[in-house]
Amino acid sequence: MTVAAAELGVSQFPAGQSNPRITEYHFHTNIRGYDDKASWCSSFANWCLAKVGIKGTGSALARSWLEWGEPIEMPRRGCIAVLYRDDPNSWKGHVGFFLRFDGEYVYLLGGNQLEEVREHFYPISSVLGYRWPLGFNSSVNSDAPQACPLL
């Protein structure tokens, strides 16, 4: 997750201004050219994956990641975690790179987490699924699960 971690601290600018780095994240989605006021968690994930040669969803919708890669039962460091926002049946969501979980929360590294790239926690109950890039070993039988080697 070195690409995502290198972006720690990138944040939205105040009203009337826009962070060009966040606009760059949008380049890899269907909202190319939008400013930093548009939701950008999915744009950030797409940008990070593009930097390491992995094709993302191309969508700015967080829930688009539920159709990407392959589902995994147990999260692995660096996998994509897809969460719902407000209502599990709505279109709203959030996406980030899984770091860890405890009994109550899942911890993600992602964009647009309190308006910046940072680590943040979310209730485990809000997780809709975990996804892993196709073509990488995602076997749950692995003795020592590894993070995606390109992240």
C-alpha cells in the first residue's frame, strides 16, 4: 500500500478552491475534471491501482467495487473494503484499502476520509464486502496471507 500511504495528508481545499491532486484522482473515473468537492474515495482507489498497473472500476461510485476483482471472505491487508453509507439498500457507499479490524471497527486507508487521505475506522456492520484483484493469490488457505504485492 505504498502508493496510497504516500498520499497521506492530501486533503480538500476550502470552499472556492480545489486541490489539483484530488482532481487528478478523478482522471481515472467517470467524473474526470471534477473538483475536490465531489466524493472522491472511489477516485482515489482507482488512481492508486492505476499507479501499480491494476485496472480499477473506472467509476466514482464506491459500490462499483462490489463487482470488481473477486470477493474474499476474510479481509487481507490491502484488499478493497466496500461499505454502505446511510442505508445498506441505498446507492451510497465508501471504499478504501483494508488495514485491520477489531471487535467493533474496520480500519481503512483511503481517500475522502474526513476530507483527506488518512486512516479511519468504520463500524464492521457497515462492510458490504471485501474484494481482491483478479490474478493475485487470494486463497484463504494460504499459511501467511500477504497484502497485494503491488499496493
